[in-house]
Amino acid sequence: MKVLINKNMLESIVTNTNPYLEKRDLSAITSHIYISAKDGVLNIKATDHEIGLAYKLSNAKIVDEGYATANGKKLLDIIKSLKDEEVTLETVNNYLYIKQKNSKYKLPMYKFEDFPEFPTIDGKAKFDIDAIMLGRSLKKILPCIDSNNPKFELNGALLDIKQNYINIVGTDTKRLAVFKFANEASNEFSLIIPKKAINEIQKLFFDKIEIYYDENVLIAQSQNFEFFTKLINGKFPDYERVIPKDIAIRFELSRDKMVEGIKTISMLSDQMKITFSKESITFESIIEDNSEAKTMIEFQTGLEEDISINVKNRNLIDFLQSIEDEKFEFGFKDKNLPFVVSSKELLTVISPLNI
């Protein structure tokens, strides 16, 4: 194989595929990027079996067809060190050579035949959805998704597809976020997408994309790339039961003022007490030592009696940093019960701290 390719283009692709590599076992074929030059198309793939990404390039110059693999991290380090000029990739005697003018690097290859096959769309249903909206909604609820929960289904986002709308849901058991948007579907179904896959979807879902799925895998295809992720099998909690139905008290609050108050407390503590009084909202640190942080904003609540809620700062900040509007709604029924913050399509239920 011998291929000539633009350095910046190659660096971008190898950078994007690196998160898909096997990091723990460098002897595995999946620690390598797969390169194929055939029929005028250059294919570059990476997968750790759970997720995978493949690019198709027709603007690389293929001098000789063939196949190669190379350790993804080492290949990226080499490409980054090169100048912004054309790069040559060439295989000789089971080595991949990376050349640019007077610079030359050599990396050992594994057997390209051992590289895993990507799943195909054969027999899979098509998922009609605005891919940009899907990526946006997943980003909104991402902070609420757990990472290492023994209940595997909580380490992903639920896509609950109804006939006229979709609910995208994430929870870490201390809070639950739901992003709802209109979408027509011919049948109702649900999928659980792993958190790791969601992190990569943020970088990809900007073009015109077709999405396919079955009970085990989701595949996204565009003109330039193919992405897949295995889905999480399991029963997601009944999230609709978690959302409070009766909200006794509601306030429309300023996002920026709330962020300012929370950040003042975060200088010393990651937990705080918020007290709603008749004409103000007070933020106070919750710390075991004698240090203290406290601030107040003026706000007409109309309450006759003060109400205080203990909360983890991050749980509120994540929501406030996910919304675009200046105003949001804060609602609760009782200080000891979960409260709700919402803005347009995004709603988050947060459990107060029992201190």
C-alpha cells in the first residue's frame, strides 16, 4: 500500500478515531487503527468492540492499493510532529512507514485480517430523527448520566420514542434529567445509549445522517463516516414516576444570578443551603470546619415563611449551564422532597441533601 494524503486531514481523522481504541491491552488488534486503500477510496477505522468509527476518503492519492494497521496513539503522535504538507503512508515488509520529505517513521503492523468487522445496516430498522437535535438533546442530559453504576442501564441515556415526541433521559440516582422534543415515529420503542458513545456523538452529529438500529446496536452513517455503538440491554427505571406531579410553589428565577450565588459558595464548599425568604434568596456553605461562605440576592418570593433546601452545588450548576434562556423555573412541594428545575424542553429533578 502507498497513499499520499494531506497532513491536516489525516491528523483530524486519526485524532477523532483515537477515543475508539483499546487502551488497556496494547497487544490487541483494536489498539491499532485499520487503514485500507482500495478502489480509489481510503478507509480508516477504529473500534474497541463497544463503539466504532470509520472514515471514507476519496480525495487521497492512492499509488498502490493495500492494507495496514498501526498503533493509534503512536501514529497520532507522529502525525502531529509533521509539517502542514503532504504525508506518505507506505507498507513494506509488515511495517507502516510514515514519510514527509526528510522525515521517516516506521511502525510495526498487526494482521489486518484480524481487525473486527463493523456491524451492517442489513435487517435493521431506520430511525427517523433529526440527528442534530439528537446530539443536542444528549448533550443537555449528559451530566446526569451515571458512569460506573452496577446497574448498567444507568450508565447510559434512555431514548423513549413515542408516536409524536421523544424523551431523552439520564439519571445518576440523585437527579434525573429529561429533554423532550417533537418527533413523528411509526412505532414506539426505546434504546439505551452508553455514556461513552454519547461523548463521541457530540463530535459527529452535525451533517445529514441516517440512523439504523436493532436491539443490540445503533449505526449512524453520513457521506464521510460510519459510527456504531452497542446498546445497553436492561430495563431503565420508570422515570415518569420520579417527576413530581404536584408542585406547590414555583418561582421564575434568573439563571445568571443563581449561577453567581452558587459560584460564590463553591469557593469554599461543594454543598450549600438555599433559603427562600419573602424578599430574598440566601446561599450558605455547608462545611464541617469553621469556615463560611454566604451571599444573598434580592428576589420577591411572596413567601410568608422561609423555606430552606440543602443541595449539592454541581447538581444545580450542571442544569444552569445546559440552558440558553435567562429565566428558568424552580418548583418544589416540600423541602424534604425532590425539587424541579426546568427551561423549555429540559427538566431536571434533584434530590435535596439530608443533612
